[in-house]
Amino acid sequence: MPNIDKMKVKICLVGEGAVGKTCTIRRFIHDEFDDRYISTLGAKVSKKELVVQRGNGGNLEVGMTIWDIMGEKGFRELLKEAYFHGAQGLLAVCDVTRRDTLHDLHEWVKAVFKVTGEIPVHLMANKIDLKDRISFDEGELKKVAAKYDSPYIYTSAKTGENIQDAFQKLAEMIAQRMAAP
């Protein structure tokens, strides 16, 4: 494979409505938080560049096109071809205060894999700032992540905790996969 200095990738954020996908992207792109809930209709696309370390010691600039996908279950089948096509990475987001959003990630990931094949997945357990309302333990999160050979991370779009790290790790996973023979 040629030595790549710049790479453009499409990633999708998936998960049920109100898990914090849009807030996560806003925090990542603009370092802002807005707690007013406005349901995403269809998809919203944002862009940001990250730099990852390559195995040979060099740097790789990763231009991310980030797709924020509507979280309504009924639209998952309608949206999948148009929105998931060409994705090279997936941030699967659940809300730590709603156990069902963790288990619903299976359907989201399966829907993406039907279109893209298996791509790197990073699980995000969002809203960790609401520590007193957590509805599942780390063992449950680890079990879901293991199904996709995925890392997981606790995040808070409100405080910014681990948001940058989640996107950075996914960029590294994609770069590593694309560099593999």
C-alpha cells in the first residue's frame, strides 16, 4: 500500500434518539454544549481533521466526514443504504441512564454492517456526568463491545469528558485497518 500522508474517511454515529449523538459531535467540532433537545431529521454531516501516529513513526492526517444519523428505529431500514454506504468507521452511542439504549446498539451495528461489511466500531457510553443515574454496569458494556471486537469509552458531551479520545481512537482504528496488507 502506498505511503499515505492524508486520508479522508466517512464515519457514522448511530444509536437511539436522545443518547447525545448531536451533542457529542457539537462538543467534538466546536467544543460547545447545548442541552436543548432537537431531534435530528435524516442526517447531519460535519467535518474535522485529526492527526494519528503511524506505525513507522510518521503522522497521518485523517479528514473525518461525520454523519449524525437520526435515532428513530422506524427509519433505520429506510436510511441505511443512503447514510451508511461508504462508512469506514462507526461510533455506536448509548446513554448510561437508559439500559435499553445499550442493547439497541446491536440492531444499529447490524444495520450498518449489512451495508458496509465489518468496519471498526467504537462504543461510547455517554452522559457519564449523570453518575447517580447509571442503569448498567461496565460488565454489560464490555459484553456488547466484545461482540464487535470493539473498545468502549465512557463519555460526557456535557463536560467534554473523553469525547476527543473517542474520535481519536476510531481514527486510529481506521488508519490501522487501511494500512494492513
